[in-house]
Amino acid sequence: MVKDILVIGTGISGLTFAIKVAEENPKLSLTLISKMDINEGNTKYAQGGIAVVQNLKKDSIEKHIQDTLDAGDGACDSEVVKFVVEEANERLDELIQWGAAFDKKKEQFDLGIEGGHSEKRIVHYKDQTGKQIQEVLTAKVKSFPNVIILENHTLVDLITDHHSKSKMKRCYGAYVISQEKEEIIKICAKITVLSTGGAGSLYAYSTNPIVATGDGLGAAYRAKVQMDCLPFVQFHPTALRDKIDNNIFLITEAVRGAGAKLRNNLLEQFMLKIDPRGELAPRDIVARGIQKQIQEQDDNFVWLDGSEISKEQWKLNFPMIYKTCKSMGIFLPEDPIPVVPAAHYFCGGVKVNKNSESSLKGLYAVGECSSTGLHGANRLASNSLLEALVFAHRAAIDCIKSLYEPLPQNNFYIKIPEWKGDDYSKNIIIENVKLLREELQEIMTNYVGIFKTVDGLKRAELRINDIYLTVQILYNQNKLTNGLCELRNMVSIAYLLTKQAQEIKENKGVFYNQNYV
């Protein structure tokens, strides 16, 4: 059966898109693919909030636009920045109508401030904004009878002319793999939407969950879809040094907005020597400042001193951080928090137009996997959830219109072949995948991380290419498993990212090559 729309990924962008379409046209059939449980993904871990101009006595649309352009270091699309900021309140109101709630003081939003912002404009819910939004959107999307949700399925490849033997230059759906049965199924669709997030798992330290393996990016790259700005990977300055259940725990930027200070191992406050905005400079500046301190001292972390924040404020505004730190033996506000930078957000991805359509007809991309032009060379804090809402809305409206255009008939999709290649894999293959993944993360962290060099990027390209060739042999000779599928996507994006990084000849935003200083 041919679906009207296939949505791959169920974070804020994918769910918002699906809800908009289902509300606008209940007759359309939608299938949503979730890599794990529908609530698991990057959105769930967003602690900060949504950047929206609310206090017109102090703030303005113009200020938010300028802050975004400044953070993007001259690489933003100014037209995109303008309409995203201007449409923010309308999208926020819609989210509230669907059931989302945000912290208030005397009937007004309790606005926070984060790095790079000139005014308080962060609408939030405690330090669990993303978790609450995810739960609200999940409940909403499940209320539509025309929406089918497939959990625990991973994107393998997009279906294109290569599979259909046509010359229409379109996307016709996707092949996805069941994690439970490791069976690959074909899902044909008139419109396919990628909302698969970034590829933070390319790095040894990442605030992203382990499912962030760039599946949409890898599949789009293999489908020869135009990719843009991949080397602009934002590292969040403050992640808890010690992993919890092998996961990195984020310390939201709002903590610094509330008064926390960064100190080196001599307990010196160092950020004001680097930038007059201190701890509230844009993330790229703060992350580099911390990394430089780490390189110059014996300890592999710096301290985040939150002693200026009262215990009551910690419990009220940052309950999850307070509870997590306590479980680690860190008692706030007396004890400082050991923090390190961690890979956080991909500013680049699938290049899309102002309605989120890619260079391949019938394929859209929303959220972190897309490159809209909003972030430029560095994302302004809390602009990501806003971007997801605005572009999901625009994509939904455009997709509904495009379904009225001439499209392939149902009998065309029937001829698209099922997935081939069901040879059994051996246990040794699983161990090979694990080791190759760890080697890839080591290469990316050491050579394509916060600080880069010309020689380091060349060395990374050669080593990544070796891994790529090994993965190709495993892929061609064995049944495709979920782990091999993820590694295949990761190595594809690592290679493209490294190649694009070598083409950049100046330091800009989050991109920093030490040879260009």
C-alpha cells in the first residue's frame, strides 16, 4: 500500500509536521517511523527552551534577529532568520493550544537568558522543556486515526530512481529495518520527510542519545541529495564530566544565565579574559575557552560554580540537574560541577529551501538534519526548537499542496523491488561493528573536534576511508543488522564532513582550524 506521507523521525519537528498535516487534511495517510520508543530522541533532552520575543518593553524582533546573525558569524540567510523570528509567537501559541505549558511569574512567562542573547527571551519549563514538549506532541499525534506509528525501526536507504529504474528524479519512500526482527521492509510514499536529527554519536563525548547516528544524513548523502555546512558542529560548553549509564548529562546554558561561573583548576574565572560577555558569550567561544583551559592544565575538566544560585532556585528552576548532581555526590549550590564540552548540534545537514524541500523532489527535511540557513556557522541557544516548529509548519503546508500535483500512479510503486540480501551474519560481525564505531569516534574527536588542523583533517580522511572500505565489505557480504546500518550512516557522514572541512579556508563560528589563526 502506498502512503501519502512517510515521516522518518519523531522529535519535535517530525511530530509537529505530522500533527499539522493530520489536522489540515484528515483523509491523508501518514506513517511515522521512530527509531526507538517514540519519546526517545534529542528533543527529550532539550533542557533550555524556545527563544521567543515576549517582553516588548526591553526586547524586540530586531534584537533577536541581530543576536541570531551575530552568533551565526556572517553565514546565516538573513531572510530565513527574519521570518523564523517573526513567526515564533504564532508557533508558540499553537504549541500551547496543543497542551504544552511553560513557567510563568504573575501570568507572564518566566523568561530566561542564554549565551549570545542580548535580552531575556527563553520560554521554558523548568530544565525539562524538551521532555514536556515531546510528551505533549506524542499524545497529540496518537489521537489521529490516520497516523500509523512504527517504533524501533531504523532508516536504511531512501527509495529513489536508482531502485525504481525511473528518471523522474524523485524520492518514493524508504527501506527501514526492524530492530527486533532485523527484517527490512519497503514503505512507499508520495512524500517522504526526514526528521532524523543530527549525528552527535560520531564523537566520543556527545549530549545526544546513542541513537543520534546521522541516519537521515547518511541516506540522503547516498541518494546524492545536496548537503550543506556539515563541518559546523556545535559543542555544548558544559556537559557533566562523568557519564551516567554511559550517557553524557547536559548542564543547560540557563544555569550560566542564572549566574553560574566557569573556573579553571586554580578556581580562577577565565571567560571574562576571553570575551566581555563572559559565561554568556556564544557557545563556540565558551566551548573553545574551556577546551583551551583543559589543554593548559592537569585536569581534563573545568568547574561550573553555581554558588551564586540559591538552593531554592536550583530546586525550582533546575530540579533535574539538582537531583542528578546529588546522585553523583555533588551537593548544590556549595559544590562546583566538573564540566567538559561535548558534541551537541549539527548546524548543517540536508540543504532545503524555505519550505524545507530538499534538492530531490518529494523529499523534505525538518529539524536538526536540515540546513535551513537559520544557524549559519553557529546556532544561537534555544533557536533549534523554534526552527523545528517554524519549518515543520511550512513543510506541512507545502507538502499538502504538492500532493495535488501530478504524481506517480499506485501501480508504479508496486514495481519497486523489496530489499535484497538476507544472508546470515556471524557473531564476529557484531564485535567488528562495535570496534569500528569506537575507532571512528576516536578519529572524529581527536582530529575533527573543537580544534582542527590541516594535517589532522588529512589524517582523519585517510583513516575514515579505511573504515568506510571495511564497512562496505561487511555490508556486501552479510545480512544488514541495525548496528551495521548505523555504522554505515556514521562513516558516510564522517567522511563527507571531513572532506567539507578541508574546503573551509577560514575560521568561522564553531569551525576552528588552528592553522588559520
